[in-house]
Amino acid sequence: ALRDLLLGRRPKDLDFLAEDPQGAAEEAARRLGGRAFPLDPARGHYRTVAGGVSLDFTPLEAPLEEDLRRRDYRVNALVLLRGRVFGLRGAGEDLAQKVLVPVREENLYQGLLRSLRGVRLAAELGLGLPRATREALARHLRALRLLALLRGRYALLRVGEAPIPALLRQGVLEPI
């Protein structure tokens, strides 16, 4: 959301670090007339939706700079603290040049959809993809394809373990 503001756009979501994310989400819902719900309660992630805006509340899981280094792209590694914008080295330049650059390529592998999200963000925000970013995204997408193939192979192997009469009764084998 800070990224959107700095790009001159109206954010659709706002992200907050909170000591008590659940309490902060519930308080925001009360004050704004919205609804709070857990996104990932085991990790302390909560969301409030009010007035067409999503407010996400998460705990600070590491020192601030370390937390920012875990982000996917440098334009998303920004924080507003006491009225000042802080970010990783290069984030400001990326915004000024309107380009999308991963914080580190290995961060893309922390989430299955981070490369696809990057392509979506670039398209939605009008950000360019420098050559190194395009190459990193392509490597990640190839890894996703391999993962999908391996998962598909495993699923087919498991089908072979199922009793054939049960598959026939359920009509699963008819198209084959």
C-alpha cells in the first residue's frame, strides 16, 4: 500500500505491523464498522475489511531490516515509521524508475506464486521488468512447472494404489 501511495495511486489495502495483530484488527473493525477475521492465526496474520479497503495486521517477526529482506520485491520492502519512509537499498530507485526487482531471487522460492504475482504487479502498476528480473521470474516459473509435474506424477502413482473396482463404481475411469 505504501508502494501505491508513492506511485500516486489510491491503495486498496494497507499493511500494519502490530504488537497484537488480532487486537489491532478487531479494534480497526470496531472503529471503521468493518469485519475482522484471521488470515493465518498461527502466524498472527489478521485482516479487517471496511469501506472497500483491506487492512492487514501482522506481527514484526524479526528486526525491521531482516523483515524487509524477506519481502518478494524491493517496491514492497517499504515501511512508514514515525512519518518517514524507510526501505531497502534500491527500493526508492525502483519506484522512481518504475521497475520491479526482487529483493533476492531466492525470496521468490518462499512462495509458489511470487513470480506470477510479480508479473501481475508489473502489469497493474505499469512497472517494467528489467532483464535480470525477467530471467529470475523465468527460472522460478520453470521450477514451478517441474514441481507441478512431480506432483502430478505422484498423484498418478497414488491412483495406481487405489482399488480398480472402487474407481469403476465412482465413474472415474469411464473417460479413459
